[in-house]
Amino acid sequence: MQFDIREKKLRKIGKKRIEWALNRMPVLEQIRERFKKEKPLKGLNIGACLHITTETAALAITLKAAGAHALFCASNPLSTQDDTAASLVFDYGIEVFAINAENTKTYYEHIDSVLKINPEITLDDGADLVSTIHKRTASGKKVTLPLASTEETTTGVIRLKALQKEGQLLYPIIAVNDAYTKHFFDNRYGTGQSTLDGIIRATNKLIAGTTVVICGYGWCGKGAARKACGLGANVIVCEVDHLKGLEAVMDGFRVMPMRKAAEIGDIFITLTGDINVISKEHFPLLKDKAIICNSGHFDVEINIKALEKMASSKRDVKPLVTEYTFKNKKRIYLLGKGRLVNLACAEGHPAEVMDLSFANQALSCEYIVKNHTKLEKKVYKVPDEIDNKIAKLKLESMGIKIDSLTKEQKKYLSSWEEGT
């Protein structure tokens, strides 16, 4: 790990924070206890490109307990918690290649470091490991392909499905993001809460009474819209999908084109996975002191290059808050350099949410080991039995019981006969 530990204090803080997360992830704990006994990943090399947070540390510890040799690098230069990385290396013996605020060159060097072990399984959050392997293969380099990979986020799944559609996907992918216990909890509740948390930590701005513009009404957008509304904001939704736009209206939000919303919004949040959602045609329309931020995986949703060219001056007014001033003295504030605001400016999703996401990751790794010979070069959904098992474990950890169908009810539901 290319990380200079200058203080024992950093490592000590990291260990305490990891312990805090471990104590709030009961589903992963149950899986880890079974993995310790069964060692389903014994002898496997696993390469992971994920956000290096305390919750990810819980997954890393679980994979090691299962017998795997796992190496980790960051999936975002600003999301790494250096104290967590330090503790993983020195307290848990898990190799980590990640430094907060690392430059692009170092970022890809760290990806290379993880791939040097020729992992049998890769874990991605944004598909950077998979795309690097595909690029190397396309360039004629000799590459040992993994048995299969998992993908954590919507943006990565989109990239990988595009590869499959073009017939260029080289090995199977398990789309962890598409598991119900992932996107429903992680995207809706996790992104919703942590996005607003990041905005508040960076700006200390009162949300009540402001107009918050949500760009994109997928699961992440729904979560952010609901949390902003709960804090007293007037919420506007911008969409390109008629069904999602209709859903936002029926959920009680105003829906309008971005050009119109640009003139009245106070805070803008992009959550689409697409490029230039807020761009050069919108910047002149924004109000003075408008705040713009992104909660999509890549820093492409806000056209920062255009903003840099259009502004007459630029300065950092607070940590991770950049002020752009225009010739007419109007100011626009960009949070977290346009990267994931919930991780750049806050701590990301709560442990209780990531408990389910990383349970999907852990069980998907086990599934790959048992079933990789049956898998084709396709993007697969997490099997329903894994999804249901995780939901069951979560309910049990919360002390909640549910009903079961009687034999009579099961027979009725499987019958073609009408009820009487």
C-alpha cells in the first residue's frame, strides 16, 4: 500500500470506526461466521475496486474470513478514508492501494497493482477493473481473465450491458446493483440520506425553504427527493423519461425541463449516470449563489470544463466547496469537485444500508465459485434465492417475523381456477 503512516493515531481511529461499522452490519456478520467455518473462497485471488470506507472494510474482512486473498483499490479518488485504509493494512492484514485525493495517474497505478495478482474474481463499483482488463485485451496484451466479476452500481451495470450488447463482454458479470436488496435500500435510502448529508456537511446550509432540483428520478433520485422534501425543501424533478416524470408528479413533486428549473433552483443534485446534465446552456440561467453537486458515480454529470471556461474567477471558499464567479458577479458553488457528494463531502451510506449491499457481494462471490462453469458471457442478475435470503436475514436481525403461506393458499395461487 502506498500510504505513509505518520501517526499511530490515524490507524487507531480507523480501527475504532471499522468496529463501529462491523457492529451495525448483522447480515454480513452472519455470513462471515459461516464463511469462517466453510472457507468457500479458500485460495482465491480477489481484486476489488470499491470505495474505501469502513463499510467496505467489513466486506474485506468477510472475504478474508472466507479464505480469499483480497486486494483493494479505490473506485473514486475522493472517497477513500485514509484511517480505514491504514487499519485494514496494519490491523487486519488486507492489502489496500488507495490514498484520499490521489491524482488520476496514481488512481490507475493502484488499479494496476490490484490486477497484478490475476484475480479469479473482481469486484467493481463503476466497472474500472473490468474496463481495464477489456482494454488490455483489446490492445493485444496477454491477460488472464477472471472467472467472473460483480458490479456494485448502476453506472457500471450500464457500461457492462453495453459491452454485452456489442458482443465484446469477455466473461460473466453478476449485477449486484440490480438485486432488490441492493438498489431498493442502497440507492433509495442510502443515497437519499447520504447525499443530503454531504450537502449539509459541506455548506451548513438550511435545507428548509430552499428549492432543490433533482436531476433524474431513478431509485437514487427518488431517495434524494424524498429526503430533501422531509427536510422542508420545495422539490423540483427534471427527467427525460415520461414514466419517471409521471411518477414524480404522482409523488407530489413539480416536474419541468432543466432550463426552466435552472432559473429557480437553489440547490441542484445530478443522479442520472449521464454526461452534461448541468451544462453551458444552464450556467448563465442559475441564480446567484446557486449550489450544484453530483451524486452519480462519475464526475461527468456537471460540465465542469465548460464552467471553468465561462467563469471569470475561481477559488476554494471552504473544503470541497469551489466558488465560480462570472463577469456579472454571479457566483456558483460546486461541491466535491463534481464527484460523488455523499462520499467526497460525507461518509457515504450508513452501515445498515451497506450491510445488504455487501452481503450481496459476498454471496455473489460464493455463487461464482460454485457456478462459474455454467455462466455465459452475460450480465446476470443476482439470483432470487440470494436476494430473498438476505432480506430474511435482515428481518431476523431486526427481530421482525412475517407470515407464511398455508398449503391451501399455495395451491390456490398455482391454480388456474377462479375463486368462488
